Amino acid sequence: MNKKILAYVALFLVFVYAVVPMLINISGRLDFYYTLTSVALLSIASAGVWLTFYIGRINIGQGAFALAGGYVSAILISQYGFNFWVTLPIAGLFCAVLSVFIGLPILRLRGVYFAMVTLVLTEVMRLTTLALPITQGAKGITSLPLPSGLEIFGLKLIPDFSTLENPKVGFYMMAITLMIIAYAVLYRIVNSRLGHLCRSLQQNEELASSIGVNTTYLRVLTYSISSFFGGIAGASFVAITQSIYPSSFQVADSINFMLNCFLGGLGYVFGPMLGTLMLYFGWDLLFTIGKYQMLVYSSLLIILMLFLPNGVLSLFDRKEKR
Amino acid sequence: MKPLLEVRNVTKRFGGLIAVNDVSFDVRKGEILSVIGPNGAGKSTLFKLISSFLKTSNGLVLFRGEIISNLAPHTVARRGVVRTFQETTIFKSMTVRENIIVSHHLQSKASLLGFFLGSRKARADEKRFGESADRIIGLLGLENIANELASNLPQGHLRVLGMAIGLATDPAIILLDEPFAGLNHDETMRLVTLVQRLRDEREVTVLLVEHDIPAVMKISNRIVVLNFGQKIAEGTPQEIQNNPGVIEAYLGSEDMAVGI
């Protein structure tokens, strides 16, 4: 069983690191690099949302943390001359800490109430970035440099992106690597005791606390991991677009992060990854039908959720055969 | 010998309603003590006060001489006072074994980070939990359904699973909230034997709230009777059976009693 999983992982790694770039080069559609980079980064933010689903909370506020993470990175780079690679973990940590303060009061809420508050959160974050002097309001922060190189003890880990022949490939590699790390972490969480406790929380909070689980601590911990993912995704986006505005992440993005999880399947660690890929490409493919794009897109989503309430991945679940 | 659990003058008001009024009693180590009373007598409220799911308005609950009233529920559980629930409360989409394993949380020595990284301590914990879960499964006779999803189980098994979850926390005292409700006679009698075995084999003190009077009479060492939030009697099953106050509480005053 374990060997089988390892084989799948190896196959996946070869595919994303070698086969995809090869296919893109053959087809000459270099724009796919950007698309896939976006998918990879969005799926990191979705992974965070998925984790809050795992403790039984519907999180429609991931956009807030993506935005916050993006601004942290942008400000540190533009005003304090930080290296992007240093700002990346800082952005994540900033969001994690921020989410502790936000999470402590709001994680007491359940169901639709928590969902509503998180929905507002995205809007609050947007308005905050509009109002604060340091975020420069609606002008945003623009013309950020491409990520510079990273050296540790003279060992060159990451090359300077501005020296790359095609920075798009660099960004693709970066996004894919981050995504793989994020999902490895998620997989490990879910399959360790932490994940079992999250499930206990999802199914029955009262019982969880009566078996001695510190539910508040666990909820806040999970939420901050989720927000960490959001911050990382936001900061990476800033590096690619070299700019950030209050409208970079909006309520619609927050909702998409949630939809990605639904679509892929809430019961599967890799659900949000597949969901993001399908939603992103689905939307783009439907572009050809012009003004009916939204109509067809939403109808398809409704149909998918009606017939596959446990997500697309439930199609492949042989365990649940009845 | 000092009592294991002391309930001292505990009162709970909900606005103007007094649900539990100045109730005091002790639970001794190794006994099975039942709290009975007509509907609305405040039994379940009392349970929630002891397990700290509700805050007391007045009075104290002491466990091994230390105050446990008004602490966080998980802290009370950590001290060794663990409750099961009136509704069959289990983790629905886990298997029986998973339910029991996850409930070993209090006994984990490794940190959550340790579990994440798969440290040696964490792996030892996992192994220990698995073995302990198998012991509990054996003790409660759940072998045949160990890998069933909890949501597929019938009532009787759910009750036992609820108890298994409680046991997994390795409590010094377990509070059973209406363990026999909704069970038929056979299931009840099986569970009665089971609870007695738990006390004898795992040295767990049991405090239970129950409606089923025959079961209570059979199982209890001592009984506390509540009516309208007040304690009206305390004693052995014999003493309670012959207590005129108790008979009145259950059947109304004598002239209204229409045979038993």
C-alpha cells in the first residue's frame, strides 16, 4: 500500500516537474505556465480553507489572509528592501498570528454564522488596505522587483529571477514546489493525531472536550495553519504580478477557494488541488461561449454538487462502493 | 476515607428558575452511585455542573479535595472526571476502533508537533493507544463491530461505544448520563453487568443518572434522589425503596397514588 502511494507521488512529481514543461515547450503555449502557476498558488490557499472545513467550519475568508500576506510581502520588499524569499515565511507567519486574534472570538461561532463572519472578513481586509497609509490605498504597491536570488552560506539555492531567460518557468517551479510542500504538510496533518482530533472536533465538539481535547486551542491552531497557507499564496502572487491592490483578492476569490474544496471533495486531502484545477480551467474553457459563460458555469457547478455531493474525487473512491 | 468526589451545596439558577437547589452528596471511591428523580428534577443539570459543562451559581464540586467546578470541561476531563452523554454521543463517521483510539487523547505524551513529525514518542503513543483500544474492545465485547462505522450501529451498541469512549480517557470517575434510556430489558441487563465489571476490573468509580428504576436498584451501591432540584433522600437501594418521601415524589401524595 505504502509502495503504491510512493509510486503515485513519484509519478506526480515527474509529471509536474518534467512532463508538463516539456508538453508546454512542444505546444509552444507558454501562457500555460502562468495559468498553471496560478492554479498551484490558488490551490495552496484552498488547502487552507479545506483544513478549516476539516474542523467543521465553513471558511469564506481566505481572501483576507491572501491579501494580508500579499501586502506584508509587498511592503517589506518595497519599503524595507527585503529579499522576497525572506518575506514569504514572514507573510505566512503574520497571517497565522493575525488569525489567532481574529479566530479567538469568531471560532466560537458555528455553521452559517462563522461563514458569514469570515465572508465579511475579506471585505474588511480590502477596506483596511484602502484606508491605511502604508498600503497606499487604491494605488496599491506596484513595480516590485522580480525575486532576487537566495544564498545560504555561499550555497546558491535559488537563482535571481531577473537573470532567468524565462522567469515564467521559474515561477512555475516555485509555485509547484510550494504547492507540493503545502499538500505534504496537509497530508501529514490529516494522517497524524492532529488530523484525528480535527475530525473529532468536526463531528462533535462537546464530546471532543469531554474526552479532554482543548477545543479552543485546536480550533485556533488549525485556523492559523489555514491562514498561514493563505498568506503564502498571497505573497507568492505578489511576486508574480509584481504588484498588489486592495482588489487583488476579493470576496469572489474567497468564495472560489471554498468552491474548490467543495468541488474536489471535503473528504480528500487532494480534493482542493483538483478542484482548483477544474474550476480555473473550467472557467477559462467556457470563455469561448461569451456572454453565457457565467450561466453555463454556475449550472455546471450546481449539477456537479447535486450528483457528486462528496466531490469529484468520490468518483474514484472504491472503499465506499455499496 | 476521603470521598473521591464531593458535591457541596451546589445551586444552579436559570434566571428565576432554580434547577438545582443546594444539593450536597459524596461519591466514594469504587462505588456505583445513581442519581434518580422524576422528569425535570435537575439530574442532567447536576451532571453538567459536575463535569463543568455548566457553571454553578453557588456551591462547589471537589474532586480529590480540589475544586473542579467552573473549570474548562477539558480540564475537568484531564483531572479524571469524564462524562458520557444522554444522547448517544459518538464520533459518527469514524469506526468503533477509531472512536476509541482518538479518545485516548489525554494519555498522549508526545506533542501535536511530535505527532506531525512522527517522533519516537508519538509512535510509541500510537502503539499504546492501539493496544489499549483493543483491550477496551475486548472488555466490552465489541470485537465483531470494531471496524464498523459508528453511524451504522444500533442503539445498544452505541451506548456501549459511548462508554468505551469514556473508558479510553482512563477516568477515575465516569459519569453516565441515562445509559439505559431507550434500551430493551435484555440490553439493559447486559449493560448493568458491564458497568459492574468496569468498576471491578478497571477500578472506575461510577456516577450515573437514570430513569430506569429497576436497573438502578440492581446496579447501585447507593442512590441519591432529587425532586424539583432538591435532594430528598440518599441511601442504599433498600432504604430508598422504603422511603415515604421518594414514593410521594414518584407517585404524587398518597391519596393520588393509584397502585404500583
